[in-house]
Amino acid sequence: MVSLRLQRRLAASVLKCGQHRVYLDPNEVSEISMATTRRSIKKLVSDGLVVKRGVHIHSRARARYMADCKRKGRHSGHGKRQGTKNARMPFKILWIRRQRSLRRLLRKYRKNGKIDKNLYHKFYLAAKGNTFKNKRVLVENIHNERNEKERVEKLEQEAAARRQRNAEMRKRRQERKEARQQA
């Protein structure tokens, strides 16, 4: 068997590809072995004795399928985990996200007039102190606080009305008493 290392190297250079992609026709070994210059190799290429093979296909179909599965939440059980829980999804990132969403909600409520600046400040500090697990809990607390505030105001109004009514009754009673004494 004749060594065709030189021819393969020259053909790779002429065809501008790797040596692995160069196909030398096994039936024409004697003719190929005679070619020792680039020009002669170019002639063999034009004659079709030396051919540039296609690139091997490296399919990503399986990789895409796996990525799709992982997006759906598959293949993420205990056996597939390497890092700690904190390494995979840092607590700090979760905290930042929660704070931002709660503060966004508080700003929106303040802008829409659902809460005044005092309530806003109170809930802002409470959120910072890790009082609220999520937005639902915060909204619940805001409603409760507003309802309590309204209830207290209503009670105060009722008490004021009662005091006024009692004062008027006392005044009338006093007037009647004086009228009776004069008569």
C-alpha cells in the first residue's frame, strides 16, 4: 500500500479543509501517488479523483428535546441536583424580588389613594421587617387596617353624636326644671 500522506496534506490545503475530509479514490491510488505538487492535486480535484467530503452532522435535536423537557420542570429531582438550595436559587435574590414587588404594590396603592402616606410608611417598614410572605398577605393586611381605621372613625363619630345628644337633653332638662321652678 502506497502512503498518500503528502497528497492528503496538499489536497487539504488546496480544498481548504481538514485532512479528515479529503477523500482519495482507492481505485486510482497509483495515479494519485504520482501527484506531488499543488497544481497536480488541483487537476486530480477537477477530475474528481480527490473529493472534499461533507461535514459530519452534529445534531442538536436531542439537546433541544432535553432543554424543552427541563423547561417543563423534568429532570430536576434530588438525584440531578449538584449545588445547595441557596446556590441554585439564592435566598437574597428571592428576598430582593419579594421586596420589589411589595414596594411596587405599596407605591401603586399610595398613588391611587387607597392608602395615605402614614399607612404607606407603616407597611413599608413592616415589609422590610419580613412581616409579609407575599402580596396577598400584604393586601389582606392593608384591607384589615383600612377597615379598622374606618370602624374607629365611625365609633368616634357615634360617640361624638351621642355626647352632643346627651348635652342637648341635659340642657332641655335643665330648661324644663328652671321653667317649673319659675312657675
